[in-house]
Amino acid sequence: MNTPSRMRNMVRTLLDRMGIDAYGRMRIREWLRSFDADYVRQRAKALDFYRQFISNGDLVIDVGAHVGERTAIFRALNARVIAVEPQLECVEILRSRFSRDDRVIVLPVALGETEGEQPMFVADARTISSMSPDWIEAVKGSGRFSNHQWNAVRRVPVTTLDKLIERYGRPSFVKIDVEGYEFNVLKGLTQVLDAVSLEFTPETREGTIQCLSSLTAHGTYAFNYSSEESMTLAFSEWVDQDELVRTIRTISVPAWGDIYARGGHKSS
């Protein structure tokens, strides 16, 4: 066992002996990260970035919430958050992390075209578990995640974005980060969103282009793009679908990023 693993085990044992629960451990972890200058700097940059989409009291739907890193950013902006996450291990962490926050609702489901159940392919790294076999094949073939395995399959409950909006209200912002399943999520949407982000990898660019067409089938959008974790928009002016498509066709592996769309807006 390497030194970091031994240290983690020692800390876990100490916390167990002290009777500190999962919520307490999460708070300790967040307190320790407050001394990391790089983390503090990146978090401040993320807060500034998302302020252009989220105002005080807004509703945000975090699709693919994982363990709540973006949910925590949205809450720091005083948004109400619906955290959507089908991986039970992540759901447990989310519920512990936000157990005392009544403005976060954790939903242990996936989103898709229709309600029901669908298989999820569970990876040896939780962040890359996916419901898209095509995406898994593409990112393994490109070498991006060639060292990882998706050996477990679970059936997960699925609802739709339309159903969430019907139940919880219209969101000001929707973050969709579902490892290649974005188009399926948008198939369950029949209305224009104020603002939405979609993770993009060049291995599945045609699926991303389908996402853009799915959005514009319901109304007018203007688009932009942010590379990796830069928290900076690539275009000084928002562009139309055709301009964004031309741009993403030039992006190659190992680059990745997020596409942003603002509903009801025309490109500049």
C-alpha cells in the first residue's frame, strides 16, 4: 500500500474512533480544501463564471451531479438545486454532503427520453460511468480512457427533463454532464430552456451536433463554448448553431469542454 493510501486509512480510522459521521467528514474535507490556494482560486473563478446564468434564488437542475462539486457552486450562488444522479454511491455522498440543506433535493434517477429503466455501465472510476455504450467505445478507442473498465451493469430508474420541470418548476440553468448520454436527456425535453450546458468530447461530436439540433427544434438559442475547466467562454459574442458546429469540428482529442446555450436569444 502506498503512502497516500496509508494516510487515508489512518485518517478514516481516526474519524471512526471519534464518532464523526459522513456529514462531519465532508465538512472537514471542505474545510481542509479552503487552505488549498489553487482550489480557492478555481472556485472563485467558477462562481464568477456561473453568475452570468444564475441569480439569487434561481432554480438549477444539475443532471449528472456526481458528488456535488457543481451543486456546491450553485448553492454558493444561493440557487435552489435539484441534483440528479443515478449512481447509488454518489447519491449517498450527495445526501450526506447536503443533508442539512433544505434547498438541495437529491434525486436517485437518470434522465432520458421516456420514463422507465435503462442500463448504466459502471466504471472503475465513478466520474466516467455512462449509459452510452457508443461513448464508452469511443473514449476507449481514442485512448482518453483506455486504461479504465466498465465491468458492471446496473438498471437505473429514468425520468425526463420535462417531468422534472413539471414537478419542480422552470429552471434558470440546467447543467448536463452524463458521459455521452446528453442527446437522450434532451429527447425528454419539449420546451426552450433559459440556459443549459452540455459536456462535449470530440470523439462523439456528431452526438453533440444532434444535441444542438434538438435544442433549436423547440426555439431560438445562442451558443458559446468553454474549454475544459477554464471557466472562460471561447467567443466574445454568442454565436448561432452553424458557427458553433464549425468550431467543434476543428476540436480534436484530447481536448474537451462544455457547450453553453441561452434560450430565447439570437446570436450577436
